[in-house]
Amino acid sequence: MDNKAGPSGSKSTSSSRKKRRQSDDYESDYSDEDVYSQRADEDSSSSEDSSSCGSDDSIFDTRLKQKTTSRVPPAQPSRSSAPKTTSHIPLAQPSRSPASKTVSCVPPPQPSSSSASKRGLCESDGRAIIQCKRLRPSFRDGPTRNNSTQSLKLPDLNSSSASKSAPRLLEFDGDGSFEFNSEIDCRPTSPNIVQDYGDFLPDIPINPTSSTPSVSLLRSDAITPNLSPERDDVSPSIMAVRRSGSRTPDLPDDFYLSPNNSPSGQGATTTWSSDPSSMKSLEFTKEQELLVPPPTVPYEAFRLMIDDELLDLIVRETNANAIRVGNAQNVKQNSRIKSWKDLTKEELLTFLGLLLHTGTIRLNRLSDYWKRHYLFNIPCFGQFMSRNRFLLILRCLHFTSVTSEEDRLNKIRPFMDHFNNKMKTIYCPGKELSLDESMVLWRGRLLFRQYIKNKRHKYGIKLYVLAEPDGTVLKFQVYAGANDETSGQGHSSKIVFKLLEERLDCGHHVYMDNYYNSYGLAVKLLDRQTYCTGTLRKNRKDNPVEIGSVSLEKGENKSLFLNGVHVGKWRDKRYVLYISTEHGSEMMETTSKRGSIVVKPMAIVHYNNFMSGVDLQDQMLAYYPVQRKTLRWYKKLFVHMLQMSLTNALHLYNTFSANDKLNLYDFRMKILEKLLPDPNDVNRRNVLKVKHELTKIEKTRTRVKTVGRVTKQTIEVVRKECKGCKSQKKRVQTIYECKQCEGSPGFCTKCFCLAHS
């Protein structure tokens, strides 16, 4: 088509049409009556203005021609933005049979991409490509620009008037609107109608027998396509209505969705109500108890977690790893690892005691604990183990000999599984549980290192932890990156079910933050007889539409219910969006940190009371840290789990033991006194158990003595200084010794009796 307006019948008609074109908005919509009336007026005056492209152009809407020809289509329209030209799908002649309910649309073969085709010139068959006005999306029963409630309706194909009328065309606009024009044979500007506009064509069967795909549009779907809320070509007036939040009865609820809060699925429907009758009541079928005999002393509680099975595993794998390290090619012959002595279980317990004691006495370097400088001198470490032996055990510490390229946590997997299985075996928790992340500090290079800005250690290894409100860790999972069993789509939901797999179907209540919570997860947990409560992100899938746009005053609460799930919005200093499957919309009084009485939703109050279990556990581990920067990542995780085992033992001891409760420091000291006993007490006990005897010294020497001219050789006993007399600053040589004492010291008869009495 040429870039000129169509000819008019008279000068007055042209001037009136020009005034009307100036008064109307360029992007405004036209109602059905305006289009068809204008089309009827043009029929009488357009017969003499037929162009060479065919007589079908004579009855085309002149107003649409004048408005469309002034617009220049873009050179390369993109798929992401709305097309600037209108695609026209010619419809076949509607059947005169009353049973016909659909209109079949057969697009022509792919048009040429030449410049002539873009300007609307005639094709080889004599038909023209007509660029029509870009129409706005029309909503069923929605308002037009002049507040009219009329919408464009398809003619009834069963009526006699429809069957006698001329064939009609369904115009398909790039922004998702459809309109019928009569007796116009237009060609689509895009050959791939089904691929380009598949989102707006819900039922598109492809005819396998035809060379071109046939499009079948149901009458109920042709007028109101699925309009996306993120469209950038909606008029400013419509966007203003959306942002205002006001409701119009004629518009659907999906019209008011914002791009950042566009839920989908059954949760985002109007079935949400303020009636809490759908809330379910679950019974907690378990009981908080210890499944083994309760500990009587702190050391017994500690050995519940660090049992002989784990110690034997560490001893076996550490000795095997020491052999591998010693046989390496880069190890020198005079290295300490060449003289490795097998580790025993008793020595490993001493090693663990010294390792835990480094958290009680903080020094910058491990070697500082064995220094004899007067500023450092701590004799207890050297009394139990030498520095070289301690560092050698730490170097060879290992947990498995099996190598695996698929499992990134293979080096620490046995200790992790032992911890989780042990807590499942010995302890049954209470009803309330909390699920959150924890970080183990690691600043080095690691494939699955994470960054969480709100944590105390921002960089490190991320742990997903299931704990009780008092800080008892029940189970944890290390995030290992993309190849993890819980990675991929729905990662947060997989983590929740992985940690709760032994705690489902018994009425537990899990408190989580907005990283995990969603409507879908709440429904799944409710089906497994498990409550959940926590904060909720506003752009989560299946969120109710009404909850995102409601405005509240400070202290007000808005609650909606669906399928036993309660989603609420409460305003304090800021808006708080929360979800719960146990607590309703009840408000309750609570005391703030400053001592004032405030009214909050019950779900918020319980969330604040029971959610801090993981943070409390991190706080207790930070009091006496044992981690060292020089450790490898799996050894650092081992130290972290060792500390978690100790804090778990503290909670179990204080909960189930008949003795008085202990704080963390006293509990640690009781365990260290058992792992590192007093050397003087050990020697005293050994003295009482061994029978000491005073025996003559067996070592002799030959002595040459000259008397005058005579030289004699005599054999003498090598005497020793009496230990008892030496302590009294007396020098007494004796020929007797006690071989049962350390070092076989010499004793005179008097001092021997005093020392062994």
C-alpha cells in the first residue's frame, strides 16, 4: 500500500474525518458500532476509488487506512517486543451447517521478504498486503475508552444472517488482540503464526495433510487471549488503574497483577477467602524422649555422640592415610612421617581433648601451646603429647579411603552420616523444629563456597540445619553445588523434605524463613501431617493476588485462607508477609525487648519464639572456637561437627540427667578433665598399684688402683645419688635403686621407705 490516505467521497467528508482524527487518540480503541457504521458509510463512496490491487480494498475501513499508513513498520521486529504491523489470518468460508462451531484459519505460504512486500504492493496473485490499525487487547466484559461495556463478539455461525453474509477475516494483532473484518483477504506478515503467537492461541491443531498449518480458534478464546501482566504496550491509563489498586467489577482479577508479584496456579485464584474453616488440626503422635539410658556425668553424654564406632573408624583411616603419605614420592627420608607409630584409640581421645582445649585457651599458633618461653609456658600440653606428634596426627587425620569423583563431600561423608544417624537413633525431639542455614568460615578456593551477606561468616561452606528451639542439632546437610542430590529446580523444597524425611507424618511443626516457604510446600507438608510457619516472599508462586495490593495501617492484619493454608499480611514498622498452616488470624499480646506490650499475629509471635534454634547453636559454637585457618576444608568441617556434638551432649545432659544443669564452660571442663587427667594423680595411682622393691644396682665398672708399685683392677658398682636425700639438698651415694619407679632412681633404705609408704 502506498504511504497515502485513501480517497474520500467529498471535501466535507474529508474535513470532518480529519477533525475526528485529530480529536481521537492515536492509540485509542474503537467500539464495534463505530467500526461497522464507518464501514457502512464508506461503502457508498468507495466504488469509484478501487485500486489496482483488487476490488476487496474498496470496502476497507478508510479511517483505519488513514491512521495506519502514517506509521512506518520497524525494519527488524524482535520476538520479545510487540510487532508494529498487524498479521491478518484469512479465514475460510464458514460452513452453512448449524453444527459448525469453529472458524478454521489457514495462513498462506511464507511471503517474500522483499521491500515491495513490506510496503504493501500487490503479490503475484493480485492480492494486496494491507497494513491495518494496531488494535488494543479487548477484555471480555471490560470497559472501552468511552466507558462502554460492549466487547467485540463473534457472529453466530448457526444463524441465517451469518451464513448468508460475506466471508469474514480474523485480524490477529501482535499484542494479542483479535478482530473480525468482512470481505478482506489479507496476508500475515509473519509466516510462523503458531510459533510466534502460541501463547495466545490455546487450541491450535496442525493439519498434517495441508502444506500450511491450519489454525482452529475456539470462539470463547478468540476474543480474550491470555494477557500477560508484564506487557510494555499497555496504555498509560490502564497502567494507572493497575497501580492504583482500585477494583472495577468489569475487569478480571488477573488484570491487577504486578510484574514482581505474578502468581500462577490454583493459589493465585479468587478462591482465597477470609474464612478460617479450612484450617486443619493435626495431633503430635511422638514424645520428646531419650532413646538410651540417660547420662549421669558429662563425659557419658559426650561419649553418646563420639562413640567407639566412630573412634575406630578414625583410627583405622588415619593409620592407612599415614602410610600413604609416608610412601609418597616427594617425602624425604628424614621426614617425621617416616617414623610414624600407629595411632590408638586412647591416644586419639587425648588428641581430641587437646584439640578442644585450644578453644578454651586461645593462642594464635598451634606451636605456641608447646613453647617454654615465660610468656607462653603452658605445661599441660607437653605433659600429654609432644608437639610433633600432635601436628603429625593432625596432618594424617582421615575418615575414608574410598575416592569418588561424583561425591564432592566424600572425604567427610562418613562423619556426617554418623552424626545424623546417631541423633536419629538416640533422641526423639519435641513438636517444634526450626530449619535454617549455617556457615562454616572458609575464605580459600573451594568449588561450592557460598556467600551470605547476613551471616557472621559471609564466605564459607553452607550447611542446611534442622534444629530444636534450644539449639540441639537434629540433622544437617552440606550444600555441595550443582551436582548435589537436592540441586536443581525446587532446591529449597528438596532440602526441606531431605532434612525432615525421618520426622514426617507425626505432627511436627517446622519454622522456616522466606527462603523455603511457599504455598506449594505448605500444602505438601500438610499432606504429610506436618505444620509449617514462617515469613513469605511477596513474589512467590501461588501467592494470593489480594494480599499483595492491600494497604494497611500500623498494627492491622489481613488474612486469607485456602486448603488449610493461611497467608497473612501484617504491618508493624514495615509490611510483614507470613504463612502458616496451624495458626489462624488471631492476635495476641506479647512483650517487646523494651518491656512494652504489643499486639501481634499469633503466627508471628510463635515464629519469633521458635525460629532461633540454628542461630543459638552458632552462638554457642562461637564462644570457644577451635577452627584454625591452616586446616583443610574437610578437617575444618570435622572440627565444626565435633563442637556440634559437644553442644548436643550439653543439651541432652541438661534435659534428661537427674543432676543439676551445667553451663557450657563447666560442661566443657568436666569433659576435658576426663580426656586429660591430672598427671600427678596418674602417677600416684600407678605407685599404689605396682609393688616397689629396693634392689642392688646391677651396673658395674672396672677401676684400676695403684698402691706403691702394685697395680690392681677392681670391679665396682656404679653408685647413684639418693633421690630422697637430693630433695633435702644432701649428697648421698647409694648402691640401691627402685626399678619400678620411672627412671629407676637410687634410694637409700630410709628414703625408700618414706617415698613408698
